[in-house]
Amino acid sequence: MRGLGKLTWTQAKLYLRDPFAFFFTLVFPPLLLIVFGVIFGNQPLTQWGLDLGYIDIQVPALAAIIIGSVALIGIPIAISTERELGVLRRYRATPLRPLTFMAAQVAVNFLMCLFGMLLLVALGVVVYGLRFRGSAPEVLGAFTLSALAFFAVGYLVASLAPSARVAQTVGMVLFFPLMFLSGAAMPRQIMPERVQAFADWLPLTQVVRFLQALWAGESFSSHGAELLWLAGMLLVGTVASARLFRWE
């Protein structure tokens, strides 16, 4: 446990020193929230049959952006870079167990995602009077499942990418279409019906829909489809990345 704590603390400091990871986790989503707030305000969206405002429903969607950016860009780049520099090989040569290294990695990435979401909530409350209709434990449970499911995919990309440059390219190619089509960066209600039908099958759409529904007060049990989708991603991604992960 002592080794896990020290490694987690070290990984956290390295994460915060990475300008790319820092920006997309802790700066970019709050900037989007402020921009959307200036444009749309936070009056109830009665035209969509909601008693919540744009910011109210956008905060959980922006949380999905944090999860996606950390999982699909941050994790693959960090792991691939450490592999190229020989850091992973040196970790493997120490008495440190591989499971301890992975636990520290997952813990740091999850805590950064969680801190990013809490920052969004604090900003929404202070500036826009953010409203919340759901259950905090249920939202946290959905957030945790969503993060772990996408982390599994991120580690799979890191396992397959031959270099950090390839990992960055693949991550961006995956992340940015997901961000714009899933409803994370803009409401799906304004998209053409064909685009919405296609977006229904995207994994980040499941996260956005899941978090927004629980935020608005719907029950965890009424979203079995999203639960199964994300649990399947977690299972398949974990098994595949564990089998394919390379230390050098």
C-alpha cells in the first residue's frame, strides 16, 4: 500500500505537469461551460419539455468530455511515451508489481476526471445557479462506470499503438468525432435526425445520455441499455488490454 501511495502521488504530479492533459481535463471543459452560458444562459428549456436549463444539462455532458479526453488521448499518449523512453521497462525490472503500477495509473486518471467534474459543478453553481434533480450517489456510480469503461479502451489503444505519435493521432481521431456527435459539445436535439440516429450507437453518447438522465432525476435502473453497453466496454477493453499490453 505504501508503494501504491507513493507511485500514485508521483503519477499525479506528472499528470499536472503535462500541459496537454492539464488543459483538456481542467481548463477546456470550464471554458466551454462559460462560453455556452454566455450564449444560451440557463433558463428552463420548456421547448424541449425540460424544467432544467442549458447549463444544467450541459454540466454532465461536459463531464463526458473529460472522461473521453483522459481515456482516449491522455492515457494512450502517457503510456506510449513512457514505453518509448524505457520507463515501463524500468518499472518492470523493479520489485514493483505490475498490478500496483496499473492501480496507480487508474487511480490518478480517475481522480483527475472527478476533480474536473467537481470543478464544473462548482463553476455552474457559483455563476449559473446550477440545478440538480438526481441522486449524487447514482450520478457518481454512473460517472465511475463510464470512466472505467473508457479507460479500458484507452489502455487498449496504448497497448496497440507502436509509438506515442501514433497513439496521439489515433486518440484524437477517436475523441473529436465522439465529442461533437455524442451531444457532449452541443445538444443532440439540434442535429439532423440521421445524425442523431447514427450518434445513438456511439459509446460516448451512452455516457452523455446516462449522466444527463440521472442528473435530471431518472433512476439508475431505468437505463439498462447504457449500463450493459458500458459494462461490456469495460469487460472487453480490460481483457483485451491485459492480453496485449506491452512494457517495451
